[in-house]
Amino acid sequence: MNKNTFDKLNYFSLLNASQNSSEDELRQNYKELVKIWHPDHNQDPQAVDMFQKISVAYDVLKDADKRLKYILLSIIYDEKNFPDMNSLALIRNMRGQEDLNLRAFHLTEITGKGLTYNHLDKIYYCSLNEASDVVKNISRHNWLYGFWGITSFFANIKAIISNIIRLNNPKDNLQLLLHNSLVYKSENKLSEAATLAVLAKEYASKEELFYINQYLNEFSSVPLLNVKKWSFSKFIAQQLYYPLLFVIALVLLLGVINLKTIKKKILKPNVVKEVVVFSNGQKVYSDVAVAKIFDIPVDVYDKKRLYHVVETTPSMYGADKSFDVFKTVEEGTTVRITGYTVDNKWLRVMFDDGEMAFIEADKLAPGIGNDIPLWSKIYKEK
């Protein structure tokens, strides 16, 4: 183990020692350094500052309890955020109440604002009851407000994924549990301190566990308190609730669109009814619709199959007036011929948007009528 692994304020380094140094070794190193840096003997401008740092470091490390407390705080804090060892404050729940059974939730909230977005990254210290609301509210916010913008779209995807991954984040929860354990110990609430230290072991690495177990030796005869077990799977499920609703809504929407497409195909058959003509001139339509449309291959570069409507007329779903009207076609509209009936009385035509319907042949004339839009599907310039 590196001698300065857990030495965020460099106390061990200042005394040329390690976490395993004996009291005698610390004392000897301190005396030698005092001889070097004492302002009475050293005129270096940095001597006073260095002497004070050495004295503070020795004052902490010479006492076994203070030394272990310093190491534990070095496990969970960096130099920038290192707290005052003598005045640790309890981390409380969302309501500001003292709560033994807390967990840390590191969550990101994204609010899309067109070209920009707001980004809130925060650690929430929640009780078991509070956690459900916090996770649900932030998940709902991200899904409803996080996608409103190009940059926010990708930032929100990243936030949603990280919120799921960091639900039971070891670093944040180790800090919470170990910090509050040390506070309870300073208040002589030993059962609370021991209980949180045991819970902290779940989030500790092998090196960190070594010092937590040393700390727990101080509570060998202290009874532990019962706390409710946390199940983080339900919080993951809560984060998947809104995407699941989105998928269900999308499936229903696609189902409705598909149903309309099927209905349209049923109403727009590519057939006409077979006609039986008797000698007396009577016409009878067979009960079975049979294919009687001659297809014309579509060549979007061919002008010969371009016709125009000579007067405003209805187009039909089938080649007979008994079919429903597809839409009314305005005079001069240019269409492409894609098929015709056996008797040449009906022509199947394609419109600019690619849709097809039937128009009576006498309502159409060869050639282009109104200008063809550039986006049209009926004709393209070579």
C-alpha cells in the first residue's frame, strides 16, 4: 500500500511517515523536523508556515483515534472539500431531519431550451420514503423537458443513462455513511456509529475496508440497530416508467396508422367488377371482383404518360362510380397514367404525392397542364 494513499492534507508526508508508522517513529521524525524548521533556527521565509504545518500534522497523528479519524476522512474527502475534523455536522434527509437510514442519490436534471439547456447535477440525501419521489420527479422532468433542443437531446440521453448507473453510487454512499458514523461517534451515539460503519463496508474497496474494520474494532461490544433494507431495483424501474409509456404510446400510434393504411387498401382495390351483357342489352355485375386493370410501368422521365384534367372531377377508389370518392381533382392538374380498364373508360392515375386513384378517361387529355412541382413523384427532368 502506498504510504500516502489516504493522506489528503499531506500530514503523513510532512512527517516523512506512513499510515503504519509507530508513535515512536512519528515522534522521532517530528523532533528532527522541528530542529530544521523552527523559526528560531531557520531564517527561511517559509519556516514559520512549515513549522506550523508540521505541528498541526503531529498533533493529529500522534493520537491513535485522531489518526484513524483523519485516515477515514481522507478516504471520503479530497483536499478541497476536507472538513474540520473537530466540528463535523450530521448530513440530514431532504426535510432537514436526523435520519439513520439515508442513501445518496447522485442525479442529473436536464431542461432543454432550444439552442441551450440547463444542467443541474446534485447529490440528494434521501430517506427510503423520500428517494422514490426524488427519482420519479427527476425522471419525469428529463423525459418531459430534457429533449427540447439539439444539444439538450444528447445531454439528456447521457443524463438518463448516468442516473440509472449512479443510483447506488459507492463513492457517494461511502462518504455519507462514514461521515455520519464519525459524527455519531463524536456525540457518543455508539450504536448509531457502529451501524453506519457496518453499512459503509458494502461500498468500500479492499484498501478502504482495512481501515473501516480497524474503526469497527472500537465497537466490538456495541449492539447494532435495525434499519430497513434498501432495494434499488424499484428505483431503476421508476426511471424506466416514462420510456415504457412512450413506447406504449408509439406502438398504439403505429397501430392506428397501420389500421388506417389497411382500411384504405381495402377501400381502394385495384380491380373492377366483371360485367355480363345479355342479348337484350341488360348488364349484370358478378358478385366477385376480378383483376381487370392493365398496368403501365412508371417511368418518371417519360412525358408521354403525363395527362391533365380537362375539368374539375372526382377521382375514385375504384374504376366505377359505385366506389367512394378519393378526392376532387382541380382542372388543369397534371397526373401520370399508370393503368387502364379493359374498356378504356377509366384510367388509373398517380398524383404528385405518389397516391393513385381512378378518373374517367374522358376527363383527361394528353400533355402537361399545370406546372409540375420539383418534389413531384410523377415526373423528373433528366
